[in-house]
Amino acid sequence: MRINVTSVLVDDQDKALRFYTEVLGFQKKTDIPLGGGARWLTVVSPENPDGVELLLEPDGHPAAGPFKRALVEDGIPFTSFAVDDVQAEYERLRGLGVRFVQEPVEMGDVTTAVFDDTCGNLLQIAAQKA
């Protein structure tokens, strides 16, 4: 068994696609209309285009809104992305206007930072020391 697709709940798929590709640097992999305006819309890392896909999933389910708000209110990231250098990525993203709610913090062998994805989620970037 392996992870093929994971998802992040977004309030607007077009806005999410722009943010996840133009700002974060992912590449669009799949874009299939599902009816009712929703799409099966995935992005992948350009470093591993055949790897795990991130589904930019519409948050229309009634439970999604309260769930996302509770995570944001408690400062809990919805998911985490690995980077080689958190400080460098933090500086790059801040230069693109990304709002961070947690600047880079070292916690033992791991450094993390948390930012707002503009689609109702907090996301974490993390790097582990070699």
C-alpha cells in the first residue's frame, strides 16, 4: 500500500491553483470537470511529477468550514510540505507576499514555519537536519 493522492480543502479551486502553482511552485497534474463547477484538480512537485498528487478539493461539505476554522483558530497546519531550507523558503515566500503565522522555529533536528494558503488553511514547511 502507498499514498497516491492526498488532499487539502480549498474555498476556491481557481484561486488555489494559482497559489499552489504560481506561489508555492507546484505543477498542475490533473484537471477533470466533475459537474457543478467542481473539478478533480491535482498538483505535484516538479521534483517528483509522478509522485504523490495533492488534490485541491472543494470545501463545500457542511463539516469542512467548521473543521478548517477550528484548525486555523488553534494554529494547526492542515498539512506539511518538506523543503531543503526553511529559512530560504520562508524568505522566498514572504517576498511573494505570503503571510506567515509562525516564522521559522528550530525544534531539535527539525525547523518549521507556518503560513496561510489564502484558501482557508494553514500549511507548514519543514526541514530535518541531516
